[in-house]
Amino acid sequence: MADLYHILAAHDGREGPLLPILHDVQAAFGHVSEEAIRAIALHLNLSRAEVSGVVSFYHDFRRTPDPRTAIKLCRAESCQARGSEALAAEAERSAGSRVRVETVYCLGLCSVGPNAMIGEDLHARLDGAKVAALIGAM
Amino acid sequence: MRVRISDDALAVACGADAVAARFAALGHEVVRVSSWGMHWLEPLVEIDGRGYGPVAASDVEAILDGRGKQLAIGVVADHPFIAAQTRLTFARAGKTQPLSLDDYAATGGWVGLERAHDLGAAAIVAEVTASGLRGRGGAGFPAGIKWNTVRLAPGERKYIVCNADEGDSGTFADRMVMEGDPFMLIEGMAIAGLAVGASKGFVYIRSEYPHAIRKMEAAVRLAAPLIAPFEVEIRVGAGAYVCGEETSLLNSLEGKRGEVRAKPPLPAHEGLFGCPTVINNVLTLAAVPFVLAQGAQAYADYGMGRSRGTMPVQLAGNVKYGGLFETAFGITLGELVEKIGGGTDSGRPVRAVQVGGPLGAYFPPALFDTPFDYEAFAAVDGLIGHGGITVFDDSVDMAKQARFAFDFCAAESCGKCTPCRIGAVRGRETLDKVIAGESAASNLELVADLCETMKFGSLCALGGFTPYPVMSAITHFPEDFGPRTQEAAA
Ligand SMILES: Cc1cc2nc3c(=O)[nH]c(=O)nc-3n(C[C@H](O)[C@H](O)[C@H](O)COP(=O)(O)O)c2cc1C
Ligand code: SF4
Ligand code: FES
């Protein structure tokens, strides 16, 4: 895991480096493995339990890999008011076992929902057909 | 021809990049500016001051040929939605390129910081106090008082932390500041640094805002020489709503679980890494350059009662004219929803609006005469929070919305206190029984009891304020919680 050591080194000297490190690890490997937790704990002079506790607290970090690409569908109140709940069912149908449908609470586009994010690409004013097309193209 | 199109994430989500690419492909110069905040018109195209929107890439040729009449909105700056606003914080919205230092300086940028250098710490704090500026993150605490506490706190090392976690549904003003006018926020933080004697600032941005993160990172690099020796660093959240709570946020910045800390000590005394810390919302800090540049009185001249200045109100959900509406405090909720917002987007009657995010109360139209003001909202058992208004039409099921409030609290609870962690789950179960028609009256009493326990026994407002949406839904929309007949449920 050469990359992991580069990541750790890149954050040396930073105040409170754990979250930035975990973000980089998650981005590089798609999850934060047991092995990564051990290495991070050692490097930061923390216990493994402490690092694990942090990883499990935040929704963004995964302990296990998931090969599927993800679509994050907003299901917070403003998107609910614009029909996100009906869309969620449609998204699950289109996704099947190929795509992971995640719930996100607000993308800050609350006047033009329902909204979704794939990677860093944002999609607004969705309806059933648009969601199906988005997922089909993933 | 010079064509102006926003590069704000909302415009981009609505297809602005494709529109920009089409104009460029036809040989026109495209300037990417901040968003005017008229979201129903995005992507908005501006040519010689005149606007067209919402524009699709396939409309571009028609606009260039003068056939785009049905998309034309006239002079953008004169649009009634813009003309009716008092834009102090959003004065540059739609007008400047977000990462242009030249644009920023040419529109009054850095004047506040220069004046702050001349004034010195005590006088800066006095100015902010006199402006009446209150925290825009939700609690409405006077910014000047917080700053003075940090200024007077002993300590070599102090920090400025900008709370850009903006987790409330129905809000996007922080995002628009960071993407549209990032130097203004950085200037506000630098002024705060001078005021309290801090040389380092952090901006904690939620991970759901990748565009804002990139803009702020670029802006911090560009502005570094202008604010030195003060330094700003961008940090990214990790998908936990509770990390918007200030002490949870500090734990997160330190690399810990985002659990809420008991107060005291206040962050102003022992905040980040145990040092005295100013923690303010994006809008609070973004209002500061105006206060310093124009003087406290210029800001305090707007507003009503103890709510001074302006509030960037965010019109969201099922609303016809959604977007950013900055206005002096005192405008009524009804004016905002019906007159400015134009009612629902679906064209059906407005049934409920939730003000202040997931912890805010639901209001029926009967309360639309409530003025937008911290105290007036508290008087009707609500809060203005971060200024988001989510509109619902008459298809909304308020029992479901109340259930969602418990659900959200259960999902996002940091787990530190029992009333929040357990109460939210129990509340959801109990409401499920009500929804299923099982002894509604006694179960609703149980919900009310639970809400009392959560309200008074929770450490922070996640558990403490979840009763607002729940109880307001029950109080104002009792018909949705009654025993349901077959047809009503259908
Ligand atoms: C659960 C919870 C979430 C919060 N989320 C935010 C947030 O996203 N942004 C924010 O500025 N304040 C948020 N707050 C309020 C902060 O705790 C704090 O009051 C604020 O950062 C202080 O800044 P201000 O005085 O400028 O408003 C939240 C509070 C709670 C209890
Ligand atoms: S009320 Fe909930 S979120 Fe707040 S401290 Fe208690 S358990 Fe944590
Ligand atoms: S509620 Fe969906 S983007 Fe804000």
C-alpha cells in the first residue's frame, strides 16, 4: 500500500490531520480498510479503536469496498416537497444490483429539486424518466 | 458578443455548462459569473444586461437570432425579484466573476479589512457590536459579544472557525457566498482575526458541496498574500449533519468523532485544540466586510427590533419563484411565500411551509402574517434558523413530515444523550402507530410527552428542537393525525 504512505506523509505537520487523511484514503481506495486503519493509527500515535470510532461515525467513510458506482439522491424536505419520494422508488428499480442508490440529505439546490449527485456531477429538476436515463448511463 | 452565465453549482446542475459551451462554440466570449439567485431562471444568460432564462443549449441559436422572446426577462437588474431586495451581503451576486481579485477590488473589496487595520481590535469589536449583527447559523447570538469574549480570553493561540456545514434542507445561502463571492468571506474571517488576535482560520465545508470546496480552495490561494499573516485553511466534513453544531464541528476538525461537547466551557474560552475560538456561520462572517466598510449604523439602519440588518432568505421546495431573497428583517412570511415566491410551483394551494431547516416548525397559511424576525418567530413556537423556507402544496401528508423529523433525528443523532438517541426512535415508532390508525389520541399524547423530554433533556438542538417540526405539524394540522378512514388514507 505505497499510496497510503504517500497520503500519510502528505498530511504531516497538519493540525488535526485525521479527517483529511481518511478522505484521501476513501478517495484512493474506495473504502477505509482494517489495514489502513492500523497504519493510520500507528502514524498518528492513536489507538486502532480511536481511528475505527472516527471512521464509523461519519457517513462518508466505508469500511468495506463496494464495486458499484453510486448515485446520491437527495431526500431532504425541500426535495420531498418536489417529489423526491416517488423518484426514490423509480431509482431503485432502474438501479437493480448494478448501481448503488444512496440517500443524501440536501445538496444545497433546494429550489430546483429533486436533485442527485453522481461523483461530483450535479443533476437538478429530475423526474422518473431523467433518473432512469441517468442511472442507465452509469 | 459577451455572454454572462453563472458557474454556481445550481446553474451547473441545471445545465449551464452546456449552454456556455454552445455560445463558445459559436464564437462568443463567455464570462462565468456568480448567480443572481433567481433559481427558476437558471441557466440564466445575460447579454448586454438583458436576461434570458431558463436557457437550454438548444435555445442558444434562437437567442442569438433574436428569436428568444419567450425566454427574455428584460434588464436583469430591474427584475422585480431583484429590485425588491436589499442586497448587502449579496451585493455582488450576478455581477462579478467569483475568483477575480480585480472584480472584487473594483466593487469595494478589502475596504473593510483596511479600515479594520486602522481601527485595531477593540474598535473592530465595538463596530460589529454596534451593527447589531447576530449569528446567522441559527441561534442568533450577537456576533460582537462572542468576538469580545474571544478578544479578552487569555491565550497565545486563537482561532477563527467558519461554520460552512449548511446541513439544513431549504438553505443554500452559504453555498452561494462561497461559490459566488468567496473573497468576501475570507475578508470577513481576516477581520475577525484582527479583532480577536487570531492568526489562523478554518472553513469547515460539508462534503456535499464539492463545487464550493474547490472555489474556496482556489480563493484562499489567491487571497493569501492579501490577508497575511492571517491564514485560512479549508477542511471538508464527512456527511454528518450534527457536525454543524459548533462543538461537534470542533471535535471533527480535531479529527475526532463529531460528538457534541457539554458547555461550559464555551468555544470562546476553550474551543479548537483548547484555544479561544470564534465560530461563526458563513453569512455572519460575510456580513462583516460591509459593516466595517460602511460603518455599523449603515447595517443597523435595516431591520426591526433586535433583528438588525438583512437576512438572505432562501425560498425552496415547491415554490414557483425559488432562490435567494435578501431583505431587511420584518417582512412577513406570507409576503415571502406568496408575493415574492409566487406560491407553489405545482400551482396547487400552499398548505404548509417549514422555516429554519429540519429542526424548524411547520407553519400553516394562517400564520403568514408573522414577521421575519428572531423574536416574532419564537413567539409563535418557531425559529428562523438559517433563513430557509420550504414550501409544500396541499398534497403533503403532515403525519409523514412529522415522522420524517424523528427519522432524521434518529439517523443523525451523535448518540451522546438518551432523550435524543432513544426518543427519536420511540417517536418514530409511536407516530407509525398513529399513521396506522392505532389509538391515535393516546399515542399522540405519548408523542407530546416524548417531545417534552427531548426538548428539555437534550444536550444540543438536534434532540432539543426536533419537537418543533413534530409538534407544529400536530398542532397546526391535526386532521392529518386523526383516525384515518380508508379513503383518506388512499
Ligand atoms: C444539530 C445542529 C446543526 C447545526 N448546523 C449548523 C450549520 O450547518 N451551520 C451553522 O452555521 N450553524 C449550525 N448550527 C449552529 C451552531 O451550533 C452555532 O450556533 C453557529 O455555528 C454559531 O455561529 P453564528 O453565531 O454565526 O450563527 C447547528 C446547530 C445544531 C444544534
Ligand atoms: S441532542 Fe442528540 S445530537 Fe445533540 S448531543 Fe444529544 S445525542 Fe448528540
Ligand atoms: S433538499 Fe434536496 S437539495 Fe436541498
